[in-house]
Amino acid sequence: DIQMTQSPSSLSASVGDRVTITCRASQGISNFLAWYQQKPGKVPKLLIYGASILQSGVPSRFSGSGSGTDFTLTISSLRPEDVATYYCQQFNSDPLTFGGGTKVEIK
Amino acid sequence: QVQLVQSGAEVKKPGASVKVSCKASGYTFTGHYIHWVRQAPGQGLEWVGWINPYSGATNDAQKFQGRVSMTTDTSISTAYMELSRLRSDDTAVYFCARDGLSSIPMDVWGQGTTVTVSS
């Protein structure tokens, strides 16, 4: 199975800050990487797929990059509504696997 | 609009089975795989498996060791996930999610079904 490791597990940043979350795959997954946002008590929401393609309707302050084993999710200017847990997921091969999540809070 | 609506919360005893439904609307049901994902209380997301509604083919995570059965009824655009021989660590919210086209993963999610396993 492909293991997905996210870091940090949590972070606290100020409104307007640039926030970066990293995700590492235990083996190469090309660009078959997605990012999800889950707000407290809510359903996960697809933000980015193909490592860097923004899902329709997602604000442009979110961006993704990377290929192979190392990936990054960036929020260019953190807003209060971005408080959530973010998960990466590989969909290169079954079993699909998720990272452990990164909880983003406002300082 | 595209929507997945799941069945209501369940409380089961250890050793029992639970069957969760996921009714799709707003798109061609047989054109998209359905994934099942679960989330234990305070924990992360865990993939359970997928079903191809067109062919009926399935694949699930090995850790469930044959306890998971995924089916569909295409006449009513509904997917089902049955988990048998329930244990306390199966307590979780179970989500269904649609697999998008063109290498887009889980793009639409159901609202989740809470399954509680307790004696």
C-alpha cells in the first residue's frame, strides 16, 4: 500500500498569512494526488486534483504543486473560512490512501 | 443538481451487520464509480472500497477481510455498503462519494451515515 505522510499535523497562522502543507507518498504516484478540505462537522470537499488542478468553484488562493512523491498545498492568503482539516489522497493505485490530515487554525 | 443522499444513523451490536444506502440523482448513475470512505470519531479519512455501478465490479481495502459487500440497484440509482461482523472499532461516519470522470477523484459526497457499534 502507498503511505501518505502529511506535515505538519496542525498549524496556527494569522489571517492573510501564506500557508503551506506538504504531503509525501511512499512511492511515486505521478500526479494522481488530490487535496480535500473538511470543515468541522462537515463533509469533505474536493479542492484540487491532478496535483495542481483547481476544482470548479474553489477560490484561487488555493493552489497545489508537485509530482512523483512530494506535493504541496498552498493557501496564498489565509482567511477565517479556511479553518479546516486538509487531507491529501493518492488515487494512483488501489487501495486509495489518505494522509493523516493537517488541522489549520487562526492565530 | 448532482446529489448523493445517504440513509440514516444506525446503532448495532457487535457481531451484527449494517447496510448503508446512497441514492444518487442529477447524473447518469452507471457512468461513475461510487467510493465508500469512513471516518472514526476524531480520526482521519479511510477508504473502504469502490463499486462500478455499470458492471458491478468492486474492490475493497484488504483490512476488511471479506466483511464488506458493495452492491447497486441501478433501477433506483442507489448504492449500498454492507459491513458484517461488526466490531466496536467500526464505529464511524460512513460516506459515499462519486468518482468523477477524467481522473477526477471523489468530487461529490453524501452527507454521511453514523454507524455506532455498541453492546
